[in-house]
Amino acid sequence: MNDYPIIKKITFNRYEFPLENMRQHILSSCYEPGSKTSRKVISIKIDTDLGISGEYFSIAPGTYDQMRAIAPLLIGENGLNRENFYNLAKVILRKQDKMGIGPMDIALWDLAGKYYDTPIFRLLGGNRTKLPAYASTLHGDYSKGGLNSPEAFRDFAEQCYDMGYKAFKIHPWAPADIDQEVKVVNEVGKLSSKMNLMIDPCCEYETYADALRVGRACDENNYFWYEDPLRDGGVSFYAHKKLKQALKTPLLQGEHLHLVETHTDMAIAEATDFWRADPEYDGGITGTMKIAHAAEGFGMDLELHIAGPAQRHCMAAIRNSNYYEMGLLHPELSNPANIPVYKNDYSDEIDSIDSDGYINVSEDPGLGVEYDYEYAKKFLIDTLVLD
């Protein structure tokens, strides 16, 4: 028997978890009492000849076809050879967005952590065991008790501040009403003396003029960053360079650009102030750390997209990162991004922080999470096994 893990089998399970009191809208979903929608999730389990498995539940189900295309690369291979897999997968997915690499790589890092009996952030050289979090809201809605007005967003920011959060991010309405967007920036801006404030329109603004108008409201209220405002999805470096030059509020860009090369090109083009990365979107933990180190070389900060165990381990090993995104939060809902599959005490709910606004990083091997497959089985759609 080899002393390193040889991959023998990969299992994909697809699930559909129900979401109560929510409905789909143009960007994602929002609060609506009495409505029902669902969230699709994919689990990955990589089994080896040593009896060690790498596991991960992915919230990016649109990458399933890509994952199926690259998974055969791993059968019969050393499960520790992540860099080789990352580079071969980039070639296979060269005509796609390459997002399928991320969930597979995260499972491989979980495997490595279990093999070495060490948490992933320690393998990465990290030493942070607590991370400052910001409250990141669900999208604006139109329901009583929800995030249905600028004042409701301000009240929720106050609630989050009282819980310990030192920063708050608005995901406003879709479709966007620019007058309303400016009002919510101004209303929540009343808290700028005690919280760092951000807004993420999710590429909703139709024109440069709309983005400029909201950005100037951010300037007047001393916002910490202004994220992904333009309808192009963040790919027009020239437009974002001009917007960056016109505003004093820092831009945060990169969620919709994938892997280290495009992020580096974005920085060279002076199209952002903060970089953005996501282990699911950007080649896993391997790809995210490449982006983090590239940002560090430019003297810039990298902010990780959304909550999750992989994000915690990456941030714990990244010097140039400010906040963990605890989201998506709402005054009347559990976090729909916090899929209910954990048997241990892992959680990304609004009350997961301590009184100082920090969340913990697990010091158990790998990702440090244990999955409840028996519970998840109730929502199983189908299974694919590769061996």
C-alpha cells in the first residue's frame, strides 16, 4: 500500500432543500411570508485506498457538468496532487467559466487535512483562529417586517451592531430604483460613525450615471466599499477605472472574474481598490490563495465572497483580508446560505459571532465540519458514482 492516498471513487449527490417564506426574484431570492422556494446543493465525496475521504457540500450547483467533466482526472491519482489537478482542469474547462474546479479542490483540501490530521488553515501557514465578520443582508423585499424600506435596513443595521457586528452590507432591491438606492445609502449611512458600511447592488445598475449617483451618496456617507455596481458584471475594466477615478469610496470588484490571471489583469487596469474571490468560484482553496498572494504583491486587500468553511480557512491564512461575510442575513429568516447539513456545531447564522463580532475557525482536521448525510437524504435528487 502507498503511504499517500490514491483516489478510488468520487460520489456526487444532488439535493434540493426547501426554503420557507422566500421567493425567487431577478437576482436570487427575497423574503415573502407564505411563499416557498428551494436551494439546490451538491455534495462531493472523494474516497481513497487509505480509508480517508475528502468531503464538501457545494452551494454552486450550476457547476455540476463541469465537475463531472474534470472528476475522472482524479481516479487512480494521488489525492494530494492538487496543483496538478488545478492546472489540468483549467485546460479541460478552457471554453467554460472554470467554476467547477473550486468545489473539487475544496474536497481535496479536506482530504489533505484529514491525511495530515491538521486543519486546512494550518496547512496554509495560517494562525488566525477568530475572524471579524460583517453582517451581509438578504436582498431588499416588499413585505411587512422585512427589509422593505431604507428605514428597515437602518434598523437591521442597528440590531446587528448591538449583537457585535462592526460592519454591515446592504444588498438592495431588484430591479433597482435609483432614488430608493440613494435613500438606503443615506439612511444606513447614519451609522457610519460606528460601523463600516458597504453596498452591493449585484451588477444591477443600468447606466454609468446610475452607478455614479449611488457612488456619490456612498462618498457623502463615508462607505467602506462599493461593490459590483455596473450591469456588465464587472468585466469592463475601463468603465470601472473611470468610476473609481470619479469616486472616493473604494470599489470592490472581482466576484464575476475567475482565477488569478483575470484578477491580476483587473488590478493592472486600475479597475478596483479591493479584490474579491470565492473558493467555489475561483479554483478552490488553491486558486483563492493564488489570488490572495497576487493581491498582496500589489499591496491590496482581498475580501472573500460569502460564508462557508472553506472561506474561514482561507481567511485565517490571508494577512490582507478584513472581514468574513456573514450572509445572507434577514431580521425574519434563518440564513438561506447556511445549508442545514452539519452534525457538529458549525453555523453561519446571524448569532454565530461572539459579542465582539468574531467567528471561530475550526481546529479539527480538514475543513473541520461533519456532514449529516442521513438528514440530507430526505432531499436527495440523484447520485452519480465515478470509480
